[in-house]
Amino acid sequence: MSEVVSSFGIEIEQVSGYEFRVKFDKPQHPSLLMDEPGPLGKDSAPNPSRILAAAIGDCLSASLMFCLSRSGAKVSDLKTEVSVELVRNEQKRLRIGKIDVKLRPRLDGDSAALTKCLSTFEDFCVVTQSVRQGLPVNVSVEPQESP
């Protein structure tokens, strides 16, 4: 069994129908509204699948930025695209089949730091590595052209 190093909790309360408000454990973090798309919900806010995609994309973006900054790289911009494929399982239940993440850093100067980071940065992404135990998360890094 793994050693627990910290923990946190959130609260989720129903607003109406399938719309829920997520309250985080830190008072400085604003609440987040979530809703299901039709026909269940009103699609008034992101649904859990979109929040998961955002969490994975953000975690990978932060991990890559951290590695690049520690390696002395100058990053002028980072754009990340996350694509989610929804599938039906054997019981015809909707599931996330896979997630593809494309990270597009714009580096000023030598790309040697990027080469160094490509072999390590994913391993430090808490969300992605946890989710990968249940579903495929594919990641690619495609540097942008400098202006």
C-alpha cells in the first residue's frame, strides 16, 4: 500500500436538475459549476468529461513548463490541445475511450532543453499518470514556430 502524503476534499451540491456546484477546500478558489449536456442537463457548464480533459491538459502543460524552466529554456508561449474520444462499452454505456494531448511550446533559442524534458516531464504529472491506470492518455509535443 502506498504512503499517504496529503489529502483534500471538495463538496458538490445540486443547483438544479443535473447542474452542480463544486466547492473547493480553499476559500480563495471560486466555486465551479458543472452540468450535463442534453437531453439530461441544460449544457450550461462543462460536464465531468470536459473537466477531466482540462485537468489532464493543465497538469501536462504545467509539468512541461516546470521541466523547461528548470532546464533554462526560454518559453514564450505554450498552447495545449486536448481531444477526447467517447465510446460505448459492451453494455452500451458511454465511456472515455482515449484522450490525446498536443503540447505546442514556443521556445526562444535552442531546443536542447525540450529534448531533455521529453523523456521525463510526463512522469511528474499527477493527474495524467493516475488516469493512465484506467484509460489511455496519449501525449505529443509539437513546438510552435517563433514569430
